[in-house]
Amino acid sequence: MLRIYLDMCCYNRPYDDQTQMKIAMEAQAKLYIQDMIRSKKLELISSYILRYECGNNPFPMRKDAILDFIDKNAFGYVGDERKTVVEEKAAEIMKTGIKFKDACHVASAIYAGCDYFVSTDKRLLKYRSKEIKMVTPIEFIVEIEED
């Protein structure tokens, strides 16, 4: 079974302005991915950095909905007891120009053995690694439906 990690940008996509077609399509793809997670067709991984970032969401309804989804559906969790190993990997990732929190997300996903890192952050998606595949929600759907 495929193991995936969704970053905060991805969780927030359905709340973004849906008048742009690309955003609306990414939001629909993300919601489809969530349905696949709920029906146990995918294994969702979460992390301490994701909980931290979500906890700082200024919109209480969004924050609660996202945390509720993660709490009910996460297959695995990279907790802050893994902070040292995650941040060592993050430091390596940051050498490519990725910012700290984003690097911690990617490092957590790699640590947990995820197959895919799903994001809508164009800058972050430029990161390439043999350890994990970086994709948008749309790219993820296209890839898994081709199999």
C-alpha cells in the first residue's frame, strides 16, 4: 500500500480561492486523496511539524477540521521524540534552498518511509530526491490511476 504525506499547503488548498482553475482542480484532487485515505486505500503519515504548523492556523474552523482528519485517519506519526534525526535530515535538505519547516516536513516523510510527498507549494516541489517522490495532488492522482 502506498504511504503518503500531505503538507500544510495541501491541507489548506480546499480553503483557497477556488476561482482559479488550477487551485480548484488541486482542491478536488486533494479531497479525492482524502477519500482514498478514509477508505484505507492509502496510508497517511503525519508529524510533529505538521501539528505545530496546523496549530498556528489563524482560522479555528480550518485548524480543527484538519487536525480532526489527521487524528482520525493517520496511519503513522513522526513525533517530536524523532526531532533530532528529522532535523539532521532537514539540515541536509535545506542545503538545496528549502526553508526549515518545509525541510522538516520532507524529512519526516522520508523518515516514515513515505512513497509520495504531496504539496501545492511550487518552490518546495522543485526539491528532488531518490528517497521520495514530490508531487502535486493532481500529479499524484494521475500517477496512481495510470497503474
